[in-house]
Amino acid sequence: MTQLATMLELAQDDRATLTSWARSSSVRAGLAMRAKVVLAIADGEGPSAVARRLGVSRPTVTQWRNRFLAEGLNGLDDAPRSGRPKEVDDAAILAATLEPPPPTLGVTHWSTRLLAHELGVSDATVARAWRHYCVKPWRRQTFKFSTDPELEAKVRDVIGLYLNPPEKAIVLCVDEKSQIQALDRTAPILPLRPGLPEKATHDYKRNGTTTLFAALEIATGQVTDQCYDRHGKAEFGDFLKKVARAYPRQELHIVVDNYHTHKHPEINDWLDKHPRITLHFTPTSGSWLNLVEVFFSIITRQAIRRGSFASVKELVTAISRFIDGWNDRCHPFTWTKSADDILPHARRQGTSDARH
């Protein structure tokens, strides 16, 4: 064994595999260390020198050298550990997790400790199984299916405007962001410092609300805006007139949602007198098709949510200031998915899509 242990020649394939293990950031640290040991021994380093360089003991170096000589690459894997076998395997834990807790527990979903107590295992065992199967009972996502009988026609109409806009026409996305609150923090906001985030008080004073109407031009990202105290048909009609003045003598295709004021007879009468303007409606429960919602998300995160406003006037000023800056640096809003890509996800499935 002495002569065998001091001679170690690597096949080309084995060297390539060991080198990839030693350099990889994704393999287990123990396996990477063992690969470095074998490579160093094969390159002629002595066990003591290898142990000092890698920060391990000499017996560790000789152990993995001898394991490789005896079993090859397979010898570098962890040997089966002794001890009592599992009483509950991961599949049983997963099956129990997917079933709702019994009513007597009075909870809506399992926790590691509750399920561990139910199965008679440790909560660490349950946690490992959940990590292995990527099961997260504490998380919940929402979904919504459109019940609009004209779902497909409306989706194809709106997405057709985004992907293939009519020639010499302008496509605008219009909607209102209602009930924006002018919240004034009860103490001044503490500014950002190295190592410390910006801080604001948890409590605040409400100083009124405003409604932001916005028209987003998808080809450029330019926004036409107006704030109102309310968001009824009168305000929507007034904003449509402002949009019409902003784009005189041009054909306009405007995407709006199914809010009832957008279909009011007075609005329809005004549209009949202005045939160059056409409204296109998103499906019921499909306002996410309206690209102006993306802009509303941006202005909320960058100008409203972290602000402090002593009055509605201050809030409206902040909104106008942001939109002025936005129009100076704006960019086109590009839709990338076709109607055929979206429609299968917008309809309620006839059968379960659970993967077993």
C-alpha cells in the first residue's frame, strides 16, 4: 500500500473532472477540497505540503488520496452514514404537507413545527423536505380569470395596437389612478446615511386625496396628465378633450379599461363628434393589458409612496414635477408577447394543471 499510495497517475478525463470540481463555485465545498487534494498529489506535492496549503490535516490528505487510488472518482463521494434510518421519508412529508391541516388545529396551513408534531419527527426534518421539494406553505399568490365573453377579441385588438399600430396613428393608454392620498408623516423623514436606510415614522396624517389621469404614448413614453378631485364621467370627458388638444388633427387609438364612465352616453356622444378618436377596451379583469398601469407603478414607487405631503396641493405639485422630469427622459414602452402567447394563461383551464 505504501508504494501504491505514493504513486498517483491521473487519466485525462479524471483530471478534467477533478479540475472542474476544484474550480466550480456550485459543487460542495468538501468535494472541491478533495479534488484539490488529488490534483496536488498527482502533481507531485507531498501530503504534508498539501495539508499546509489547503488548511487540512495530513490524515485527511492521505485518506482522500487512498480513497481515490482504491475507488477512483466515486471514492471522493461521502460514504453512507451509520445510524437509525429515517422513520418518515421526504415523500411522506410532502404528501402530508399537500393536505390541509385538520379542523381541530384551527390553522389554514402547516408550519414546520405543527407538521413535525403531527408526524412525530423533528421540525428540521420537515424543513429539509420542504427545501428539497421547494414547498412553501406560508406563501400565497393570487390569480384572476377574465369572464368577458369577448376576451379573445379584446386581447387581440389591444395587443394588435401594441405590436402593429395603425400607420400614421398614435396609440395612447389612458387610465386614472384614484384616491392617491396626501400623507404627511408625523416627524421629518431621516435621510439616507452610510450603513443606514432612509427612515420615516410609521404613523401619518391624511390630508386629502387626488386622482391622476394619465395618457401614455407607447411609441415615445410621453405622458399627458391631469389631477382631479373626483373621477367621474365629467373628469374623464374633460381629460379626453385635453388629450385631443395635445394631439391635434391626428388619428388617436386610446386603450382604456371597462370602467363604466368610459362608456357613458355623454362620452359616446362626444366620440361620435370626433371620429379621429377611437377607444379600445381591455377585457373585464384585464386592466393589466393597459400599459399605463406600468407607468402608475413607476410613479408610485419613485415619487408618491415615500413622500410626505402637507396638503393635496403639495401632492399634485410632486406628481407634476415627476411627470415633467419623466417626459424629459422617457423611453418607449415595448410590448413583447403576442395574443397567442397570452390567451392560454388568461382563460380558466378546463382541467387541473397540477403536475404529479
